[in-house]
Amino acid sequence: MRNELFRDRVDAGRRLAEALKSRDFADPLVLALPRGGVPVAAEVAKALKAPLDLLLVRKIGAPGQPELAIAAVSDGAEPVVEFDEETMSMCGATREDVMGEVPGQLAEIERRRQLYLKGRAPLPVKGRTVLLVDDGIATGTTVRAAIRALKAQGPARLVLAVPVAPASELPRLRGEVDELVCLEAPAWFGAVGAHYRHFGQTSDEEVVALMEAST
């Protein structure tokens, strides 16, 4: 039987916001990982009365298996590439395979920046408390790329906040951020969508509307 922890991303965002709003975050900035993280992060930003921005990261899939993440690349002046060596080895992928995909993913990141943010520059991270929000974590490859990219920008404090993640991933992730807030960490995980009743794809139009509403 499917485990229905959250009704949808808005419900997950409200529950995550409830867990965060009593904290005294200094100069908070909420960063969402599009697309699915945006409805969650919008609820957090609203509750904290904090600005909302995006951190654009793209998964790189295995050769012939685009949904199987073997790496991820982040946006930024110096893009970060995070390799999942274990999955790469399992499917016979090489670093050369990954790097061959990077230019196309960076082009997609730029397309999304123009669409979602009308090309505006990212909000400054340096010296702020940054809350990085997604709708859930599966392998952790994408979020680790995001964390590395953010650390290079010098936040005063980095908080990773998600509704759900596999229990096996939490110890490693805790070591990479100042604080980790995760509402549910099941031992058996499956996929992020297995922990939502409604988990349809977040559309570009929804992201644009949420970002416009947050300004």
C-alpha cells in the first residue's frame, strides 16, 4: 500500500513551514529547487516572511536511462558538477559521459532562468541564512550539487529543509549543512512521489506564477 504522508506539495510546504516558523533565522533567504521544490518553498517563504528565489540545478541521467541520475550540475558563475560514483559504476557511465551532457544542461538552466525570473540576477547569498528547499530527496545527488554551489557563495548559515528523504541519506547530508530539517525519513523509501497523494509534475507556468506572487 502506498504511503500517503502529504496531500500535495502545498500541504508539504505548509507542514514544513510550521516546523520552521518558530526558529529565529537571521536575514533568511529561501531558495527553491525547481520545479517541484517551488510550491513547497513558496509556503516556507510566506511563513518566514522571507524572499524567495531559485537555485537552478539539473540532473544528468545515465546513458539510455535519462531518469536515473548519475550526476547533477548547478547554476552559477562557476557551475558545480556533482558525480554519483556508485550509480555511475553500476550503469557503466564515465565522467566523460557526464561532462558531455553538461553544456546542454547549462543551456536548459539558462532557458529556465529567462523563463522563471525574466533573466534577473540571483538574490545575494553571502552573509545570509539560506534555507534550501525541495519537495523531497531521493539519491541526494541534485541537492549535494546545490549545497556545494551555495557554500561557494558564503552564506552565514545553510539550512536544508525538505518534507521527506530516505533515512540512509540523512547522516551524510547533515555533515554538509549547518542544519537539516526533514519531516519524514522512512527506512524504506522508493521514490519521492510515493510519499505524496498527488504528485503531478509542477509546470513552468506554475513556477512563473509562484515567483511573480512572491515579489
